[in-house]
Amino acid sequence: MGFLSLVVYVFVSFFMGFVLIGAAANLIDLVGLSFFIKKEILSDVFFRLAFGLSGALIILFCMNYIQRIIYRRERAIISESNYGKISITLFAIEDMLKNMLETEKGFSHVRPKVCAGKRGVNVIIKGNLNSEVNFASFAKEVQEKVREKLLNILGEEKDIKVKIEVKKMVFKGKKKIVEAEEPEVPYRYY
């Protein structure tokens, strides 16, 4: 989005927000509006409250949009070499980590998330853990593998932190045995 369109969006959002709040608080004279809007809609307390809340909501959306632009998440990791820029997307790294971690014996339903910032790369790995695994040694092993893999890809100058979140413990061997039952014939009792 260009700078001019951003300025227009912000100006219109703030203007509409303040107009709606002002109309709800009777701070703005609504001369240009029709008689029906002035007498029927704004005389009701609930509609005035709805106008005020709508104005506040528009201002909050505008602030959120500005915050997203200022603190935008990097979508790629860019490195410089003697021959030019090298860029790798975070989605490609997440996909590579997912394929690598799904082959681990103690981990299932792996969902890695990679965040790149000025200080380095943060990796959050969420998944289910097999209950037969020693969590401390397993987590250390996975963190070392992920860190080593990313250092090979991105280079030695990146600070890489790996966080593991276990969402569920999977217990094997406690499956219910379902006995084979005779299939029921439809409309049998009619």
C-alpha cells in the first residue's frame, strides 16, 4: 500500500470515528442530515450508543492498522553476499522444519512457526509428544537439530532460539478393541 493511500485511509478512518463519536455525544450539529435521521435514529439511546461504539471501533481498527504497518513481521530472511542479496521465505523454513521433525519418533502433529527479527530468528515448535520419551533429552536433541539445520541454511551470524511447546501427550497401547457387530438392516422394524 502506497504512502498516499495510507494517509487517505488513516484520515478517513479518524474522521469517521470522530464524527460518529461526536454524533453520539451531541457534540456535532447534524444540519446536513435529513430530518428522519435527526429525530428518529439519534433520539433513541441505543442507536446513539451504537453510533458511539462504532466510532470507537473504527478508531481502534485504524490504530491496529498503523501498529501492523510499524511493527510488521518480516516475511523473509535476507542475507548479503559478495554477489548480491539472498532471500529465503519463512514459509519455506517452516515447511522444511515440519518435514524434518515429522520423521522424529517421539513427535507427531508438528507445527513450527518461524519469526524473524532484528535480533535473530525465533522458532516455536508445537506438537504432540509420545509419552515414552524423556522430555528433557528429547527437547534438547530437537533444539540442537533445528538450530544446526538453520545455521547451515542461514549462516553463522544469525542468533537462533528454539522453543518447544507440547500440546498433548500421546499414549500408545491403550486403544479400545471394537468387536465386530452384525450390521443393522435399514427399516427392519417396519
